[in-house]
Amino acid sequence: MKLLITIPTYNEKENVEAIITSVFNIVSSDVEILIIDDNSPDGTAAIVENLIERYTNRLHILKRPGKQGLAQAYLAAFEWGLNRGYDVFLEMDADFSHNPAYIPVMIEKIKTNEVVIGSRNIKGGGVEGWSMLRNLISKGGSLYSRTILSCPIKDLTGGFNMWQKSALEKIGLSGIISKGYSFQIEMKYKAFLSKCSIVEIPIIFPDRKQGKSKMSKKIFIEALLNIIKIRKNAKKETAFSQFIKFFITGGLGTITNLIIFFFLADLLNKPEIPVSIICFIIAVTQNYILNHLWSFKTNTIGEKLSIKKYFMFVSSSLLGLAVNITVMKLILINFTLPYKFFAQAIGIAAGMIINFILSKYIVFKKK
Ligand SMILES: Nc1nc2c(ncn2[C@@H]2O[C@H](COP(=O)(O)OP(=O)(O)OP(=O)(O)O)[C@@H](O)[C@H]2O)c(=O)[nH]1
Ligand SMILES: [Mg+2]
């Protein structure tokens, strides 16, 4: 198991060396740290770079040009680690609110779970040094998020979490919409929706002793408003709603097909078979584009329409047609029906399901 501990920093010159040293003192020598620094004006990156000589091959830094928020920092870190073959990722703050002493417990737990959450809101966990008000805001925010998302995770907002690579893959990092602090909520909610095995372990969370907080009222309100967006976005991703969109797309394709057929075959009196082929090509092209832009939007984020995928989709549609005809024929051979129409309807449904499965899992497969 190759573990990468990812620590985002912004102006953490008072903490960064101490946190790196205390983590390395507690974990075995094969564990590595990645600091993601957003060009902190206080020179955090330079301190890390000096330490890299002491911890060659164990300490890494990812320098980014400016403050881009916590979500971007972690997403960049995960991508960095996934490209380099790490299996497990730990998210951790630099300010000692996340006590390195919990890391061995988390490592133990991640062996049998895909996600381990450091939780302040279960028995044995809690916060220290927070004002009543901050405590109240945090508890309220947590309850609000849990209710809106109907998600049973007790500490949705915390940032001390360990992820198996498989969990990150299930979540689909390219589909994350959060920019700031709601990132933690979105990640956990998506892990829950994608049925990852999740465990919470109690942690005591002391307030930062050194350095400045980056938390502000604006960030907090932004995070709360984001919860609704997160819910809407995640709900869109269910297979059923994708199927409904796929179904509507197919219906629109059929309408296009019929309109062109009517125009060419009836009004212009062109021969039916070539007309029918042209109608098929136009309808299938329309379906490909709509499926790419709409039905499977969440699978194709960042991807362009492509000729290769287009031909894959045409093949999948033709296979759907073959299934349609076969099923229809088999039903007609084996059963006596009042109308052949029923057999064709079942055939269309079967063909559509096959086409949907091939589209979802092959043509428009999530990266
Ligand atoms: N790279 C990067 N790191 C950030 C950014 N914002 C915050 N961080 C780091 O993320 C971690 C968590 O931020 P904190 O400011 O401690 O947030 P918090 O724990 O909610 O609030 P306080 O502890 O009160 O400061 C710290 O290590 C920060 O230095 C950012 O935009 N980019
Ligand atoms: Mg903090």
C-alpha cells in the first residue's frame, strides 16, 4: 500500500516544517508527503523546498501559481498521486488541527474500508478551543448539510480524510463542482452515493495555534449555498435519470427521422430504402450529439465530440437495432399475439436497453 499524505498550504510558514516533521516521525518510512502550495506570499514553499533535501523521495511539493482554493489544491494533488501510482491518499491541514497521531489508526482502518473519515461528531470526537458561536455554526452547518443531502455521515465538513484510490475513481473527480470548503462535503456525499465502504473514527480537533485562518463568513455562506447545487448535480447522475434522457433523445431522433422521411419520400417522392438510410444517419448523429451534451453530460465533462466515439455510437445503435429485430421475430415465432405491434414494442425496448448499456459503459464511459 503506497500512501500519499496531501497537505495544502496557504501562508503556513509557522506550521509547515513542524507538521512535516511530526508526520514523518509517526509514519513508516514508505509513506510520502505532498505539499500543495498556492504561491503563499509568506514563503511557505521555500521552507518546504529546503526540507526536500533532508527527505529526498519522501517529500514532494506541487507549486501552483496563485490561491485557487482548497478544492483545486486537493484535486491537483489527487491527480498528481494517481498518475504516480499511489493507492491511498490522506487529506490533512497544515495547522495541527489534524493531529498526526491519528494517522496510524486511519492506516489500519483503510485496510478494510475505502474511506476513513476523521470525525468530530461521533462518540470520542470533538473540538477544542472553539468559541460557543463557532461551535454552534459548525454544528448547525453540519446538521443542515446532512438534512439537505439525507446523508448519514456525521462529520461531512471535516478535512481529515483517507481515501482508497478505488473511492476516488468511484466518486469521479472530474465531476466535482465545489471550489472551496464545500469540497469536503461533496466528496463524502459522492462516496456515500457511489456506495463506498465508509468508516468514521473519532478525532479531537484543536483550533489552530499559529498562523491565520482562511475561513471567512463569505466562504461559509458560499459553502452552504453550494450544498443545494451539490445535491442537484449528484442526483443528475443516477442511471435512471440518464436513461430517461437517453429515452427522450431517442424519441427526438425518431421524430427527426419521420419528418425527413415524410419530406423526402412523400413530398419529393424519393425511393424509400435510400431515404430510410439517410434518415437513420441524420437521426443517429443527432442522438450522438444530444447524448454527449445532455444525457451523459456528467460522463463527458471536458471531452469533445469525436469521430471515433460517433462510430462507436453508430455501432451500438445498429446492435440495438439487431436486438430489436431479433427479439421481435422470436416473440412472433413463439407466441400468438393479437397484433405484431406488441412484439415490435418489446423489441424496441430490448434494443434500447442494450444501446443504453453500451452507451453508458462503453461509448460515453466516465473517465
Ligand atoms: N493550497 C491551498 N491551501 C489552502 C487554501 N485555503 C486554505 N488552505 C490550507 O488548507 C488548510 C485548511 O485551511 P484553514 O485555514 O486551516 O481552514 P480551517 O481549518 O477551516 O480554519 P482555521 O483552522 O480557523 O484556519 C490549511 O493547511 C491551509 O493552509 C488554498 O486556497 N490553497
Ligand atoms: Mg485549520
